[in-house]
Amino acid sequence: MALMRAAVGVGRRRLLSHCSCMANGSHQGGVWELRVRCFSSWLHHHHEAQDYLRSTMVFRFGPPGQYVSRRFYADMPSHQPLGMPSLSPTMTQGNIVKWKKKEGDKVTAGDVLCEIETDKATVDMECMEDGYLAKIVFSDGAKDIKVGQIIAITVEEQGDIDKFKDYKADAPAAPPKPAPKESPPPPKPTESPKPAPSPKPAPAASGDRIIASPNARKYAQDNQISLSGVAGTGPGGRIVRADVEGLKGGQQVQEPRRAETPGDSTSLDYTDLPNTQIRRVIAQRLLQSKQTIPHYYLTVDVRVDKLLALRTQLNAKLEKEKRKKLSVNDFVLKAAALALKKVPECNSSWTDEFIRQFHNINISVAVQTERGLMVPVVKDADKKGLGAISDDVRTLAEKARENTLKPSDYDGGTFTVSNLGGPFGIKQFCAIINPPQSCILAVGTTDKRVIPGENDGEYTAATFMSATLSCDHRVVDGAIGAHWLGAFKGYIEDPMTLLL
């Protein structure tokens, strides 16, 4: 009702004050649609009031009450602006990879309009109702489009397509960056202009020596600016950074020189690879994690002889049934899920007001792809058997490598497992926490070791695996982290408990 009242208010403000507005709503597929009809009342020639339809507007809201789009019928034909959708909780902008439809094509509800690269994956954008694609505002390859910014227009009637040929979307609501420059009023001096009081520039060189601050030297080096002949305004004619900043882009900026000596770094050949949307987001989130989360690390060596023997037995049965074999990582995921059930403090997230402890145990699995590291989620891993976990991981990993993950595939993780042991043979490493989670488990490879036997003077060979738990110290104290690792080790070294 609140949305309906707001929509009616918009209708009245858009038209004349003597207009009346009526609204009705409908709900389908998680989207509320409010249709507002605005009328003007005029006296008919028989002195009877006659209502004339002035305008119809359609407002569409997604869950929970998120604004999706609106239609105006008064100034232009009936049309629907399509905004850049928010396809993940952390998405603020997206890229258009490729349009599947072209201008003038007929579209029906469920048709894929285009592929959108989000901060996590490339996702299909589907049409929500029947019509015609009248205008594509951003073409293939368009980058950094803000969420909500109009990317296309659809119409109901084919004859209205040409009316949007010259359509241009409104600029984003965000204030332009140059705005702060306009804030100070332009000076209107009444007297002759006077230079700001500052020491007279003095030659920066003393003989062959250039006197400059370290900050100025670094800035000049980064921007390939020669300090020779620059007049310094610092104490004693010293060159400060402000003296050099004004030269950037001027005639004193040197062109990069090709070094004659092979040892010089400027002689290196290189290629600049553009950062994808996914790569930029990965960089931002990992930097945020290391800068804002107080990491600490706990490592334990786990004996896996019994686990390997059980895996061999189970895989023999699966092979007879022509089913996919289990991996060591499947046992690790199951053991991690059960350990979280036993030590729920590690299945938590930090906020400034409270620590949120999750009741669902959803394990994020790190998967390396050509576009970067993806972390699809195995939902309710504590309630699934080893076979179900194995099937989920195989399906999610394949979708991640094919870039077909849906938002539901990577949202909702509460704990992450990263395994560089089996695929890459890494013995031990420390992983970066995946915010807003509080823990991530780094799993290394297995290796044979000689250990003391049961009797004095006897030795035997055993297989061990290193596991390192990275913890957020704001949420998980050291003793809690150690308790979790103890539970994890217990499940791995006695794998029959994973089947109970």
C-alpha cells in the first residue's frame, strides 16, 4: 500500500493539480507492478462531468520492494526502460558482453536479451514481458554501466519502434565528478591581481646537483619529468612536489627513452592486459580483506591413511555402478561442514553491531578459471552425503569454468575451502578470508613421512596432509579456531564418522 500511495503521488505531481489518479497492483514472479491511471475532469456540453485519460504510468518493483522500472504513456508511446540489473549483492556496475537480440526484434517473456558481466560471473539478462526491442542504448562491450542505468527500451507495438530511433537515456543520478570545481564562486577582484605570497623561485641546481625533496623526486620519476631547470619554491630553492605537479603534461615531460643497455628495465617488452570486471572486483575484495580483517593462521598436519583406504573402497563400488569417483576434497568439504556444526562460532560474520552466527552451513569452494578465482557454494553441506557433495562440486566447477554460474550458485556462502594440494601439489599455504565470512581453510597436498612405530625402535610410513585455517580475530579467538581444527582433524583421521 505504501508503494501504491507513492505511485499515485508521482502521478498527481506529474500532471495538473485538478487531475485524479487511480492505482491497482498485481504480483507475478517476485515483481510487483503498480499501474497508475490519471484523469482530468472536464464539463461535457451536456454539463455532465467527463473524465479524460491523461496518462498511464506503470511502476515495477522487485523483491524486497526494489525499484525495477517505470513506464510513461503520456509524452511517448507505451514503453519500458530496461535498467542495468543488480545480479549480486555486491554488484554496483556491470558490463554488456553481447546482445542476443537486435533492435526491432520481437521478444517474449523469458527470452535472453543480452549477456551481462557482473562482479562474479557472466549472466543472461532475460526479458520480463512480451514486446519489441526498440532501442539498445549501450552496445556490445560497453563497460562500467551503473546499476539502474537504462540500457535498452522495449515497446508493446511494432509501429512504435521508429519513434525511439533517436532516444537517449538520461544521465545517471550520481552527481558528476567535476561538480566540486564549481562550488567556489568565481572571484571578481576589484583591485589589481596580486600574486600569492611565496618565496621567489630559485635555481634548484647547485653546480651539477639538483636539490629536491624525496616526494618531488618520486613524483618526477613516476611521471617521467626532468628536474633539470625546474625552479624550486621550497626553502633554499629546494624543489617540492607542487613545483613538479604543474609540469605534468607540459613541454618538460620527457618521452620514454629506449635504453641502450639490455639491463635497463625500459628495454623490457610487455603487453598490457585490460582488467575484466571480475578481476577488478577480486582485487578490491582481497585488498579490503587484508586491510580491514585481522587475519591469523593455524596449521595442523592430519594423517589421511584411513581416509585414502575408505575412498578406495567407496570408489570401487561407485565404479561398478558407473558413477563418478569421490575425491579427497569431497571428504574435506564434508569434514569441514561437520566441524562447523560442532563449532558454530567459525560459521559467523562480523558487523559493527553484532556477530551474526549462521544456522545454514554453506561451503564456498574456490575454483580457478580463465577469468579469475570463483567461489560457487555447496548449500547445506552438513546435510549432504559424500556423493551429493561430489556431484555439486563437479557441476559448479564446470559452470564456473564455462562462465555460466547463476547468482544463486555463488551467493550465501558461510565458510570457504581452497585446495591447492591435489591440483597443484602445494604443500601448505595461507588463504585470504573471503568477506563477509570469518574463516577459510587452505588445504595442501598429501605426502609420505616416516614416523615412529608402535614399538620402540620401529618405524612406519604414514601419509599426512597440511591444513591451515585463516581466522578473523574479531570473530574467532585462537582457542575457538584451534577447537575447530581439532574437530576437523578428528573427522579426517576417522573418516567412518563422516558416514554416520
